[in-house]
Amino acid sequence: MESRLFQSRWSAPQMRALKTSLLVALVMIPSVARSQTSWTGSISSDWFDPSNWSAGVPTGTLDATIDGGMVSVIAIDTAEAKSLSLGTIGTGSLTLLGSADLFTSQDSIIAESFGSNGSLNIGGTGTHWLGSEKLTVGKAGTATVNIVSGGILQSGNPIFGTGAEVAMESTSSVDINVTGLFSRWDIRGGINLGVEGTAEMTIANGAQVIVTERASSTSKKFGSNAQITVDGDGSLWQLGFVRLGEGGSTHLDIVNGGTVEGFQALMGYEATGRGQAQVAGEGSKWLVKDLSVGVFGQGQLDIIDGGSVGILGETVISIAPLLGSLGSVRVSGKDSVLTGRSVSVGFDGSAFLQVESGALVAVTDGSSRIGPRSGASVVGEGSR
């Protein structure tokens, strides 16, 4: 009876189509399962031991996940993965050393979920992680990145979008250290440093962070925080356009001979944004062609102890140019210099420029414009 009932509901062609569909589904199941491999670390910390992975060593077609308190090490050889996740819901760590190479072709992420921890360590000359798409560092968790002793990290695609997103959600906390001669982070497509969370980035001892293509931002949304330190001779942060303290709070320190280079910097961009910068010490410099200190929000710039900001004859400097904005610039100490083509002190906003203790403001058009809600002060011997 059951057989006749079944036969009456399904014709022979329908049965053949059903069998074909089931066969296709069964064939597809292994390929779906094999699209990802997760680190188990059951044998050792060696990336290249297949017994340490749930579905074998990652390849260019497999997404790799390191989680659950595990640490993986890539030493000397060349590794690859379609994408890499470090600390999805737990803790994951990866170390590259001894001229190792890692290649990834899709977006990768460190510290994805709230409560997760992810860390990346790249150390040694000739050691690289070369990623051709975006890297998210601290989506909702806690992330640490150390690029040291000549290690190189590359992320981003300048054609399709942002090269790096750092501290994306309010629960995220990120610490990035790029330290040592020849250590470098190449970001193709711009960086958002501190989207909703808290981010710290230190570039020191001759290291470089190079951002190419597209605009960048720090402290993108209200409540976010970013601290950037460029410390030491030869240390460089190079980028094109940046909103420094777009909607949250950012502090930039350029010290001990460090350098920041860029085309345009807008400090305190939105009404809630606060951008602060200090350029301190002989040889410390901020080379920028268009600088606004307080756009819609608040901006503060201190140039002290021999630091310099601007390019003689080129930089256009605006302090609190728009209604409701607040901006202050202090140039203090012998050999401290603010220089450019022109300087405008509070066109519609509230601004103050203070030159003291032998410091210099030099503009090639020979004039400074001071708005009705603003002022300037030049005090101390040799100040001008």
C-alpha cells in the first residue's frame, strides 16, 4: 500500500530528477566542508604539519582559522591561505619568523568577536605577510600586532576599498607596534584607525607605515579613541588624505626625529571630533600641504623644542575656518617652526595662534588673516 501510494505521487522522471539532485548534493558536501581548515595544534606549533589542522594545511582555496588558545608558527618556508582569522571567538596567535612568507587572497581578520583575542607577530628581515585584500584588526575583540626587526605586512586592494580597518566596534581594543629599521606596514587603499573602539599605533626606531590610495581616518565615530606615535629618526607615517579625529578623539605625537608626510590633514573634522597633535624635538616634522586645525570640531597643534610643521611656500594652514569650530596652534622654543604659503587664524570659527620663546612662523605670501572671533600672540625674544 505504501509502495503504491509513493508511486502514485512520484512519476519516473520525477524520481530520476530527485536521485540526481541528491547525488549532486552528496558530491558537494565534501567540497563545502573542505573550504575551511581550523588549527588544532594537536602535534606542535608547526603550521606545515597537516596533523595540526582539522582539514589539512591551508592552501590558496582554504580559509584558515586559529582559535581556542592556539599558537601557530611559520618559520622559514612559504605558506598560503585563502583568508586567515586569528581569534574568532577565543584566542588565536600567529608568528612569522626566519624569512617566512604568508600569502592570502581574501579579507582577513584578527579578534573578530567580543571577548576574543588575536595576535600577530612578524619578525626578521625577509619575513612577510602579503595580503591582497582588507585586514580587519580588532573587529569587536582585543588585538595585538607586532611588526619588528625588518618584518613586513601588506594589506589592502587600492581598487576595491579600504586596506585596513582597526578597532571597528566599541568593544574593540587594538595595539599595533611597527618597530625597527626596515620594518614596514604597506596599506593599499587607506586605513580607518579606531572606527568605534580604541586603537594605539606606534611607529618607532626607523620603521614605516605607508598608506597609498584613498582617504584615511582616525577616531572615525563619536566615542572612539586613537593614539598614534611616530618616534625616532627615520620613523615615518606616510599617507595622502587623513581626517585626524573625524568624529572621536585622536592624539598624534611626532617625536625624536619622527616624520609624518601627507597631502591633506583635517583635525577635528566633525562637530564631535577632536584632533590633537604634538611635534616635538629637533628633526621631528610634519610635512603636509593642506592643514586644517579644527574643521567642524576641535583641533590643537603644539610645535615645540625644535619641531617643524609645513613646507615653505606650499602649505596652506587654516585654524578653525568654519563657524562653530575651535582651533589653537602653539609654536614654542628656538628652532620650532610653522611654515607654508599662508595661514588663516579663525576665518569663521574661534582660533588662537601663539608664537613664543624664539619660535618662528614663516609664510611666503607675507600675510596672516585673523578672523573676528580669533587672536594671535607673539612673545619672547626672537619670536616672530
